[in-house]
Amino acid sequence: MTHPYIFHAGEATVLAREGQFTDAMPEILIGATDGPVGHAFAGMMAQSKGHTAMFAIRACNQLVRPATIMVPKVTLKDSANIDLFGGVVQGATADAVVDCLIDGIIPRNLANTLCIISLVWIDPRCAKDEHLDKKDMYRTNYEATKLAIRRALSNEPSVDELIANRHRIKHDMDDWS
């Protein structure tokens, strides 16, 4: 039998409140540390300019389990965006992972044998927005990360749902079909 936690992918989008650019759209890979996700996780430990990965921690000396690495989807060009990534977004991601353990979405007995890669979106306008609502940024990233993890481990959407919606649901940005 194939290991049930070899490779699971999930994503979610949670929209910002009116007037904010804090939409969250994490893309999650979760799998065994000794499988393909674990190998990719280890390979991401190297620094790359503009797309620096970092662990999700709740606070100093509080690395979450399963170990989670966050990678920005856009180049972080300034300290303000880096501060948002390593602050509010990191906190929201870490809290979502721990709450997935608490809620049983992630089996507790696998917390040390699974790892998570989270690709994280930060709209570049956030750092320049003098009215940025960091609580909304936390909310969207927390909710979206938790939902993406649940979807990944539940294999959602199902193949049947995708087929049923093929001609009913269009891409959010535009309809090219």
C-alpha cells in the first residue's frame, strides 16, 4: 500500500475586507519528510535572492510541527514587505498549522514525520498602504492556510467535483475559454 501522506496539494483564497490588499492565496504541499515533499523542503533551505524561504514559527524558539517552510510567490524588494512576510504572515501561517493539529485536521501522531511547504502571496501594495490593516492580513492568511491544509489532506476538490464544474466555473481573473 502507498503511504497515505506521500504528497498532498491544496490551495485556498480568502479575500480581504473592502479597501485592503490583503487577499491570501497560499498553495500548500504536505507530505512525509522522507518522501518527495520532504526532499523539496530540504532543498528550499538554501537562500535565493528575493524569494527567501523561512520557517513558520509562533515566536522565537517555537517552530511549528509539522515543520513548515514559507516561500513568497513574489520578490520581496524592501524591508517593509520582508517585515510583513516574517511578521504577520508568518504568525498567521504558524497559528493555522498549530490549530490544524488541535482540530485533528493534521494527525498529531504524524506531526514530526510530515512537513509543509507554503507558497505565500503578499500583494506588493500592502507595504506602501498607510491604511494597511494587519489584523485583516492575519485573518486572511490564517483562514486561507488552514483551509488549504484541510483541502490538501482531504484531496479537495475531488475529481468528480472538478469534472462537474468544468463548464460551470470560470477562472476568477478572466474567461479565456
